[in-house]
Amino acid sequence: MKGARENQLLHVLHLEVPFETAQQAQIASKVLTPDPILKPQDFHVQYSCKHSVLHLDFESIDDRVLRVGVSSVIESVKTILETIDEFK
Amino acid sequence: MVNLNKVPPRHRKQYYLALGLEGSANKLGVGIIKHPLLPQHADSDLSHHCELQILANIRDTYVTPPGEGFLPRDTARHHRNWAVRLVKKALQEAGIKDPTDLDTICFTQGPGMGAPLHSVVVMARTLSLLWDVPLVGVNHCVGHIEMGREITKAENPVVLYVSGGNTQVIAYSENRYRIFGETLDIAIGNCLDRFARTLKIPNEPSPGYNIEQLALKCTNKDQLVELPYTVKGMDLSMSGILGYVDSLAKDLFNKNTKNKLLFDPQTGQQLVTVADLCYSLQENLFAMLVEITERAMAHVNSNQVLIVGGVGCNVRLQEMMASMCRDRSNGQVHATDERFCIDNGVMIAQAGLLQYRMGDAVQDIADTVVTQKFRTDEVYVAWRE
Amino acid sequence: MSEVSATYSSPEVEKQLFTVDSSLNRYNTTNGSTTGPSAYVLQAGQIDKDKPAEAKLNNDGEPTFLSKVRMQLTGLQDDINEYLTHRMETAKNKKLKQDDELRIKTEIDKLLDGGEEDDSDEDNTK
């Protein structure tokens, strides 16, 4: 830490995506977790499961970075939904 | 000697089944393969004699309009939107009713374009968790090499890997595919593709193929347009040649009669056609490749060459390489056809299944993060002596 | 069935809710308006052959649960993208407006403090 003012991630979005089962939601969470998205000092996302619903908590330095990060993650969620739907 | 049967097939099968997913550039490939369980694999060096059966080889290419290249964002969109449909088609073609029977799901971990690679790995991970099938991350170049070895049965050749994204001369030594020579700037496929854009020729089926066809139409083969020849020791550089040939093309289109190479200074008559430029460019670039390949062959005392990667489909390149090999104690050049020299999922399955059989499966999903840079020699080639 | 939803907040916005209205076409398509091909390929004449796959249908010809979620998410994604783009533009205009006001104020000050006609009157500017 350089001692400079720490960037605060004050632009936040909370997204909820329902699945059919808790197992499916957990699969989604595991698939999404490994990948870094954008610079960690500018953007952060946390995944969690409540029963069969996937919760995504995004925090960002501004609206522009938030939009890019959120849309990118949603693209991955749509792939996961389509894959589970076809191959479960 | 190596034991390729170290990890037995799952569920007591007498064969291995692997699904391979490729998406590092603009081709999305899904392959399904089968390796029989063979006793001779228990203690030998036969990783290029797998008795490979290809159960499905599906591919869809993202093609841009003439004059345009493919950018990561749209390429990733193409892969995302087609991935599930292609896997479904591959499973149907392979007759696999129960995908939980697969031994492994192999995916390209790198090198390549970040967003497209990522689109594919998201689906690979999901399938792995749904079906409870282990994942294997594969180096794209090693995929090409192993496919080339299995199809051609070449015995320890020097490998020339030439594609849109890569240009390397590789030789196997002590469990590594070592890079003996490579491009110092751009890949040869990239050079050809960008020239194709300058000429605004179609990208369907591929820009390189269309350059090759144009070159065949050259009627002036005896009068090569002189281009810079930039071999540097074991390596080569191509960006200067591209810049120069691009400027020649522009002068041709703009009818810049001041260019004495292109237009007769007295009459202003055009001396050089687009076909001539394509021909000369190929001859020049390929001669450079032949030179650095030959240098590597001398180093490792080999007279066999295996050409892999999309540019390997080029018949002229194969001819020039064959000619050089024949002059070297009657050596041979080996190449595969467009089913396999162009990026595909089967090659990823082939290399991945060899890795899997040697015990290299993903233990932690965090290890499946894709990477744009992944050197060929980073892979430990456990399946060879 | 539970539906896709989202909530946004920032230093300027206390809470903005995003919900799905299943009667609207926007939430019943897999092809989002903000997730099409890049402008540059469309301008070069590209015809989009790579749209997302259609919704999967069950035996009754209805979209499956997960397909419905995918379509709702597609619509919500468009909502979020458009909302954040709008916020970015508002912020940009506000900044432009601020820059404009600052520029005008500086020009007025210069005018009031004189120094317009005389080249030699350098000391009059504050």
C-alpha cells in the first residue's frame, strides 16, 4: 500500500439470478469465481448463493467501469444458464 | 520409457473418451475423440500411435467483412453464442448419450486472445461441474504438435508452427518442446492476413487461402518483386516486409507512376499486378521460413519436418519445404489437411488426453484461468521419453 | 417463480431498482439490444450471423425455467447498460457545463478588469 488515498468503490450494483436448484446456483458461483475482471482497485465482485438464487455484488470506482464489469459478468452468467439448461 | 496407461479409463471402459474445446482466435472448435486402451502403451514411447478415432470435429469460424480484422469483443461474442450449440452437435455426431462417461474435458488455456479464450473456459468449467468430469488445460501450440504427430506419424521431426498468431520452429528435447527459432515481431499468418486487408480481399474462407489463390494467378513468376529478406540468425522478422508490401499495394491502387518498381518510367505502364505481389510475398516469407527450419534441422541432426498451424495448409509452403528436405539426405515434410492444420477442437482433445493419461488433470478450478501468453516450452511433455 | 432483479446505488443515487416486466418483449428475447456486434463491423456491412441461441422449449412448447431467466437477464442487462450510460452522459454534461461556466467566468473577469485594447496593459489582468 502506497499510503495514498485508497480508491473507494462507491458505485455498487446488487444482482440476483434464480436457478432451479441450489446445486445449479453453486455451480454458477464456482464457474465465475476464478476470473479477475478489470483492475482490483477499480472493480470488485462477490458471488454468493442463497438457496437456489445466485447473488452478485459489484462495487466500482465509477459508472463507466461498473457498466463494463457488470455486462461482462452477465455475459458469462447467460452462458452458464444456457449450458446448464442444455446439458443437465 | 513411458506408461501412457498410468491413469486408467473411468468407469471401467476399455477406451478413453475426451472432449476438446478450442477458441483462442476466430475459430471455435469442438472435438470428441477416442483412444483404445492398448497394452503396448504401458511401457514404450508411442504417444504418436494412439490409434486415435475422431468421433466428431465441429468448427465454426467468425468471419469479418473484407478489409476488417477480428477483434476480441466480437470474437468472444461469436464463441459464447455458438458454444452450446456446437457441443450439442458434437455429442450427437459422436453418438454419446451419456457425457458423464467422458474421461476428460480439454480446453485451450492459452496462448491466444483473452476474451475469446475466456468465453470457452466458462462453458468448459460448467460442463465439468455438471457432469463431474475432470478438466485439462491445454497449450494451443502443443495441441497442434500432438495432432500433427498422431496424423502423420512423423518420427521426431523439427516442427514448424505457422499460424495467424504464432511462428515458431520447435524441436523436442528432454520432455520439452523447445523453441529453436521464432518471429521477432508478427506471426506469418498475421502478416498475410493484414496484407489481405490492405487488398480488401474476402476473409471467407480465410484471408490466407485467398492470398494463396491470387498468388497462383501470377504470370510473372520469373520476375519476383524484390522485398526485404529479414532472417536474423535462428529467428525472423516480418513487420518491415509487411510495411513495405503494404506501401507497394497502396502505390498500385493510387496509380503512383513515380514508383519505378510498379510502373514503367517512360510509358507509365503497370508492370506489377496484385497477383505478382502476392506471389512475391509468399516466396519471400516462405524462403525465410525454410532457412530457419533448415538451421534448426542442422542443430538437432534431423531430416524430417512437420508443418502445423493454419499457414501449414499452404501448398506452396509445403512444396518449398519438401524441396529443402529432399536435399538434406532425402528427408521428408509432413503436413495435415485443413481439418487439422486449421485450429480445431480435436487437437486440443488429443494433447489434453495425453496429459490426462499421465495424471495431469485440474485439481483446483482456480488453475483454469486462461492466459494470453503461454510459451510452448512451459509444458512438461510427460507422455514422451 | 422468483425473477431476475438488481439494485444500484452511488454517492449521487440512493437506490435505483431494476425489475422485470414479463409482459414486455424486451424480457422475452435472448438477443439483447446492448449486446449486438460492434459498431465498426456493422458499418463495414456485417450481417449478424452470431446472435445468441433461441430459448430452449419444453414439451409444451414453452420456454424452460432457465431459458426464461436467460431472457429476463438479457432485458435487465439492457436496462442496466442504458441506465449507466445515461448516468455517464449526465455526469459528462455536468462536467462540460461546469467547464463552460468556469470559462465564461474567466472571460467576464478579464473583460471587467480591462486590458482589451492596449497591448501594453499587461498589469491590468488579475
